Amino acid sequence: MSISTNVELIIKGSQGYSGDDMKNFEMFVMGTLKKLKDRWIISYENENNGLTQIVVLGKKTVIVKADGDINYYLRLSENKNTKATFKSNGLFSYMSTYTNRIDTEMTKSNKRIELFYDMEMDSENVIKNKLYISVGLLNN
């Protein structure tokens, strides 16, 4: 699959600040799916007047990047601490991101991504995130 295929994405997530209860959300969006060599790329329009891309590099590494009113770049690798970048209203910042677990399945019949990661600032846990992304092919 080297051309883009239209897909429907169901994104369920939980997010919470350190010490607070997790808040759940669910989002349904239309997007595209493309396979390039050894990676899968999922793209969809985001709520920040831009485009979000989720790049699956393997079973244990995923890149999430977005542009628009808010720009960010996260490279998530299981059991690793990485830097995430954020830019909004001319402000630029870094956060540490520790990925607890990544589980991806990008086969012909099933396409899903699960991401569990914490964001830290000054060595203190700030935000916990859990994302479940299901990809459904549309009949064209």
C-alpha cells in the first residue's frame, strides 16, 4: 500500500495530571493510511487547524507529530525516556516523555495502536496518557 487509503479512526484515551483522576475521551475522525517501506503513516485533521500524523516504525516505536495552532513532536519508544517538543503562540518548550508500554498491530486484517506514556517536567510526573487507536478501512 503505497497510496493513501481513506480510513476511519476511533481514538479513545485517558489523560490526567499527577495526583488527579484520569479523564476519559473518545474521538471519531476520518483520515488516511499509507504504508511506506517498513512504516505505517496515519494522518488526520486535528482540532488545532492542522494535521496530526502517527507514524508506526515497528512494534515498540511510534512518532506522533502535529502542526497547526499547536505544534508538537513525540517519539515514543517502549521503556525509554525521550524529549517531546511543543510550540504554541510563539512559545517553545520541551518535556521528558517516558513510554511505559506500546502495543501495535498493523496487519492486513487488524490495525490498532496502544500508547501508554507519562510526561515529566523537572523530573516530576506531570501528565499520564493512555491512547487506544483503532483504524478501520472504508469501502471505496
